[in-house]
Amino acid sequence: MNLMKIKDLHIHGKTFLAPLAGITNLPFRLLVKECGCSVVSSEMVSVKGFFYNSEKTMALLSSKNEEQPLSIQLFGSDAELLANCARAVQDMKAAKIIDINFGCSVKKVVKQGAGVALMKQPELAKEILSSIRKAIDLPLTIKIRSGWDSSGQDAFRIAKIAEDAGVDAIILHPRTAGQGFKGKADWNLIKELKQKILIPVIGNGDITCVKDAHNMMSLTGCDAVMVGRAALSNPFIFSQIDTFLETGSYQDPSHGQIFSAMTHLTQSYINFFGEEIACRMLRGRLSWFVKGISGCSSFRKRLSTIESGNQALTLIKEFETLTG
Ligand SMILES: Cc1cc2nc3c(=O)[nH]c(=O)nc-3n(C[C@H](O)[C@H](O)[C@H](O)COP(=O)(O)O)c2cc1C
């Protein structure tokens, strides 16, 4: 069995779902958990939104026992606000891990001094992490990028500060702030980081298949892998990776498993978001699953017009029968 530990949390498996704003909501996390993911992550949650009790922000904090261990990711740049919010999340018993966003390079976030902007403010980073550490007992992680240039020096410096402040694991997505999602993630920086700190390092970036996960672990020695975009079209990637790491082989999901996942996700979106919003979201979400299945373009076309849950479920059933 692949086991790891972050602080006192025992984790079964080596796979983490990456936080994806607008995507890793409760229904998607439940699906991914069912598909064998070891640790699921929330979308990033604004501590300002939490402070103002914003309805949208509070919805991002809803969780279920079945998905635990869940990591809730917070973003902000005010040490006191971050610490208070982290403590409140701990008191709500919503998550088993608190993660702080040091990697988001979206203008709106960087402009407020949060996300990757924190990687060029080591003093503030230290204050933030020490305050949060004092405020919570839960395992604390940070998710960082390589920094503001490709050398990785920003990442190494922030990771050391974090380790000294009592952070329990570092997630590294080795692209620079300016890169966004362009170019390639530099996995060598994950290897270098792993040699510089003692706490667990979780590698992230460009894992598109089981082989990539295995290669990243072999090359870098990272303790676990975090997968984002690849999970959208293949939520089964998590159990595939863990099975491969344990046994050296894995199976692709069956046709039935893929369609059953689509049906479950549809029902769970409708229950969570209500039919109208769910349908709008499902037009995009369901189209990811059918990547590579013959006839998927006409399915996608019909999907783009769905207006009711029944229509969506019928369409899935029809496509399953057609392609089965
Ligand atoms: C649509 C989208 C939303 C994202 N939202 C977040 C976020 O809320 N917090 C965060 O730390 N990273 C976020 N990321 C970055 C991912 O967590 C991850 O680091 C990145 O996608 C690289 O991993 P991948 O190649 O496995 O997708 C986002 C990425 C995408 C594509």
C-alpha cells in the first residue's frame, strides 16, 4: 500500500487532486474521490470573501465526510486574516489540511499581493506562515511556483522559510509567475527542492498520464504527485497511478465505468447547484469525459444545448448505448 504522512495525517495513496478554480467543487471532488484520489483539494477560497461572509465564498467551503481528507486552499495577503480564516475552517471541521496559495498568477490575485506575489515577499511570507501555524493544529501546506524567474531560487527560499515556520509539506508547480500555463513545468526544480528540505514535497505540473506520474516520481524523488487538468478528462487517473506504483500495471476504465461516472456527476451537479446552473456547467464538464470516444463531436454538439437534467441523462444513456 502506498502510504504517506503529512504531520499526523496518514494518507493512503500518493495522489492529490490539484485545486482548480471553478472546477474542483464538491460534486467533482466526490467523483474524483470515488475514482481513487488520495487527497482532494478545494478551489481557492478568498479570505476577504470569508471575512465579509460572502455567500459564494461560504459555498466553496462546504464539504462532506466521504471526500475526506480534503485540503482547503486559502488565498490572501494579510497574516491576521489568513490565520483567523484558517482557524475558522479548522473549527468548522471542513478539511483535514489547510493549504495556502503561493502560486496563483492571475492579475486580480497578484494585484492584492496574494498568490505568487507572496513569493517575492519573504518577510511577509514568514509572518503569514508563522501566524497560521500558531492558529491551527491541522496539517499546513503551501502551493508554490518556481518563482519570478526560472532559476527556482524563489521557490527554494520560500520553501525553507515555510519549513522553518512549521509548514508540513510543499507542493511545487515548477513554472514561473510569468509563464502561466505555457511552456513546460521544470521537474528538475522539484528534484532540487526535494534535496533541500526535509518535509514532504508534492510534485505538480504536466502529468497527463500514469507514465508521467511514474517518471516525475523517479526523476525527482517527490513524495506524491498532484494532478490537475488531466483529471478533467480522466478522473480515474488517480487509482491508475496508485495501482501502477504498487503493482507495475493498471487498467483503463471500462466503457460502463466512464458512463456511470458521467451519470453520477450529472446527478450530483443537479443536486448541488440546481438544474439550471448545473446544466450550464455540465455542457462543458461532460464533454471532457468523452475525449477520444468515436462520435464524441455530435454528442458534444447536442450537449451544448441541454436545458434539463433529464435531457442530460437521456443524452448520456443514448451515447452509451450507441458506443457500447
Ligand atoms: C482552470 C484552472 C484553475 C486553477 N485554479 C487554481 C487554484 O485555485 N489554486 C491553485 O493553487 N492553482 C490553481 N490552478 C493551477 C493548478 O492547481 C495546477 O498547479 C496546474 O494546472 C498544473 O497542474 P496540471 O498540469 O496537472 O494541470 C489552476 C489551473 C487551472 C487550469
